[in-house]
Amino acid sequence: MTALALDDAPRAPIDLGAYVATDADGRKRMALRVDGIHCACCIQRIEGALAAEPDVVEARVNFTTRRLRLVWEGKAERAEALVARLGDLGFGATPFDAERPETGGIDEDRRLLRAIAVAAFAAGNVMLLSVAVWTGLAEDMGTATRGLLLWLSALIALPATAYAGAPFFVSAWAAVRHRRVNMDVPISVGVLLTAAISLFETVRGGELAYFDAAVSLLFLLLVGRYLDRRARGRARSAATHLVSLAAMSATVRHADGSAAVLPIGQIAVGDRLLVAPGERLAADGTVEDGRSDLDMSALSGESLPAAPAMS
């Protein structure tokens, strides 16, 4: 027998059909988590391309949660082709599971923080060198001294631009490779052109370069992206917390006196539920027997428990 290590084990493809649900009218629906969404243009691209499919009824993207709600008519196997269509657009998609935490968010935040630190260091030092160059232009600085200051700025700014600009460059290249445009494309073009022109001016012995503008722009954009990720992360956490407050099952008492735990989707109007102390209510109703206070914060916003209505 040959032992197979976990890291060497082949990954089985995801069975998308297991995540497809059927509505009462026979339509199929599925929720997907989409990676690579950075702006409203990405959402428009996804929704427009999927809506153009003849059997797709609804394609809506939530920018905060990066969740795609997809509804179509036909067979459940159609999900494979629709996810492949997202891949053709340059977006990765996996089935959305509210109980599965999102991975990779902490690592991405750390990469952004490192890029911000590098951009801040470069912007501060290059700005000091640029001030010396500007002052020297007004006071007849020597050509050799000015050239030395510009080369020092280039040695600091170019590696910092390559490292700090990687989040924008990678996203822009992925978009261009799939023949689309997102907001990272003009950012990358502007930063790279600024750095290239500045290097050209330094090589030819020009009086001005714009390394400070390139790294300062990257610093401000990275701070904005980091704050945006944190804000959307808090919104996702709040939504996840609200979902976790809802009961996933309930104890139903049958007419013969027996009880069974059923998912909330199988609870019907008129069923009688048994609620243990501290248990969450799975459905709206009226208390027939027993007396206690309930946590109504999800409905009323009040943190103190309140007495429910009695029949």
C-alpha cells in the first residue's frame, strides 16, 4: 500500500449541482462568491455578460459580500457553463456558503499594509530629495549635483513602485488579458508612465522628474483601498452575525405528542414548536403554554428581553 500525503492528494472538482436549488416555479438558483471584483465596472461586466445568456433570468452582484445571485431556467448542469463564463471574464467563482468563513482576507490586508509602508517610506524620502532639486533650480544648483539627487530618487522610487504597485498591476494585467478594463488599468498606466518619463528625464540629464508624484499617488490609493476593504469587512461581519442569530432548526410537536427536530424550511403554518430556555425562536407565532422573556433585539433593536404575546 502506498501512503498518499494530504498535500499531494489530487483535488476533486467542485460539484456545483449540489449547490443548485429549485424554486417553486421550476427555476434554478445558485449563490456564488466571486473573486476579483474591485469596482462598479466589474459588477456591470459580470451582470451584463450573464444577463446576455438566453436562459438566465437574474444575475445580481453584491459588491460588499462579492456574492452573485444567479437564477436561470433549465437544468442544474447549466451551472458549470455559467461559472465557466465567469472564468472567461477573468473572475473566479466558488459556491457561496454563509457558514464557511471567507479565507485570504487577513493575508490580503497584510500585503496592503506592507505595500503602504513601502510607499510611505519612498514618498517621504523622495519628496525630500525633490524639494532639494526644486530649491536648487532657483539657486543655480550644479548639473552633477542635480543629477545625483535624481538618481537617488530613482533608486528609491522605482523598486518601491514595483512593490507597492503590485496590487494594481496584477489586477490591471488580469483585466487586460481578458479584454476588459477596470479602475486599476488607468491607475497602472498613469503610475508606470510617470515612472518611465521620470527615468527618461534622469538619464538624459533633465531638470525635473516626477518620482515623488508616482509613489505619493500609490500611497494614497493603497490607503484608500485598505480602508475600503476594512469597511466592507466590517459590513460582512455584521451581516454574518445577523445570520448567525437566526435559528437553523426547531423542535416540532406532532399531534400524537411526539417531537422531532426539523430544519426551519420544513416548518409549516400551524405547527406547534417546543422552545427550550435560551433557545432561539425559529418562526413567528403566539405562545400557548409557558411564560418567559425573549430576546427581541433582532426585531426591535432593544437589548433587554421582553415578554411575548400570549394567546
